[in-house]
Amino acid sequence: MRIGKLEFPPELLIMPALVLIAAVLILWSCYYHYRQKGEMRTLAESRGWNFLGKDLPELRRWFAEVDAGRKWTPSNIIQVEGPPEKVYLFNYWSHSGQSRGSSEEGTACLAERPDSQTAELVRIDPRTPLAPLNELEEKLLVDIVQVGGPEFRGKFMVRCRRPDIAAATITSGVQEVLLRQTSSLNWHQVMIAGRRVLVTVTLPLKPEEWDELIGMTKRLRATLP
């Protein structure tokens, strides 16, 4: 490219542009997470909850035990209730193995009982309205199990490496809670392991949806044996 009498190689102009774009993205990420932390801290203070911050060793250990194939990074952790029966609310970022292309970011609520022990993980995902996508997903995933009643199986997909544990976990109570969940909360996934229940949401939450997320998680915990 020529500017006046000076001629510059194209790569000299491209590099500054790339650096500028990278800088803008980094600044936006820092601002977003700073704002997110402020919102969670304000929420905790307004409700009288305990804002624990960015790390809780027992939470990291639980994720490492039940979902070893995926790396979870919880942050802005709030202890809503407990002990003895604890409820946590937090932001998270996760990705599969070494691949960051499969990353996921959102908000989660974990409800547990004091006698909780690590057990095989059961995942519950809402089915999409498009039948071909559901059929494709079932062909690609090897851990799908058919449990629950016809209405439940039509709306949700259950995954577990142990069909017997999935059958014991997806009780009529669990099915009823999910089938009767009529609020606007657009939850992403339910994870149940032993007497711990985790519900994730990947979309920004409205003020009234914080209570809906906590309430749904606690109702699921109440159904566990």
C-alpha cells in the first residue's frame, strides 16, 4: 500500500489492526467479568447471602470427580443456604479436555445434602423442537439411556454411563419437577450425582429468575432418596 511517496507492505498494516482487535476483546472480557462479579456481590449483599468469591476447593473437587472429562472453573460463588444442607449459586466456565472450542459459560445452582457422596453422574437435557436434531444427537452420543415415562422421554434426554443408576435416579419425583417447570427459566442442563443436584443456565438471568433457579434446584434435591 502506498501513502504519498511511501510504500508499506500490506502485513505492516494488518498486524496493528489485529493487535487492536485483540486488545479490544481482552478489555471487553475484563469489563464483563468485573461487572459480573459486582452483580453477584450485590445480589448476595441484598439477600443476606455469603459471597465466597472465586474459589471453593470442595466445589472444584466435586466437578473433578463426577465430570473428569470436562474442566470446570466456578467463580463469584455465593453460599445461599447451609450448612447442613448447602445451596450454592455461582458463575462458571467449562470446556472439554484440551479443547476450548467446546467451552460453555453461564450460571449454576448446586444443592446438596450433608451425607452426599460421589456417585455416577446423570445428565438431563431438554430436547430441541426439531426432531432431526434430536435424532442426530442420539446417534452421536453413546451414553443416552431410555428412562422415565413417555412424556418425560419425549421432552428430555438422559445421559449416563450406568443405565441402572440412571433408572434409579430419574424417579417419578424428578420427572414431575421437570415436567411441571412452567416458569420462564430457560435452563440448560441438570446434573445429578448422588445427593447433589446442579442446574445450569447459559443465558443472562432476569432478576426474578435467580429465585426460580434456586427453587428448581431445591425441588429436585427434595425428590432424591
